[in-house]
Amino acid sequence: MAGTQVVVITARGRATFSEAQASRLAEGRMLQTGHTAWYSAEVIGRGYEMWIANLCELAAGEPRRLVDTL
């Protein structure tokens, strides 16, 4: 008989982990998609700060052209 499985449901789908895999999930991490894309709380925080800054610039009538800067 197979071991216990843990199912994680996200906004973009679901992922199934074995009990051993689930025990290795780091606290403060967030599953972005069902494959291997993991982002730390620090990276998510930086993205949030950038998103807020871009909204403020847009509201001030000085939007940043992100496509040109990438």
C-alpha cells in the first residue's frame, strides 16, 4: 500500500505530495503552480512592493514602461 499523500490546492491547480515530500516543504514558502515553481516570502514581498510602487506611479500619471525595461 502506498504512503499517505498530501494534496495542495492553489489558485492555479493542485499538486500531490507524498508524506515524505510534504515534510520537506519549507515554512514561509508558497507553491505558485503544480510543478516546481517555488517562491520565498521575501521574493513575494519584493514583488508586492514593486506592484504597489507601479500602481502609485500610474495614479500619479507617470506610469513605468516595464516592457521596455525588461
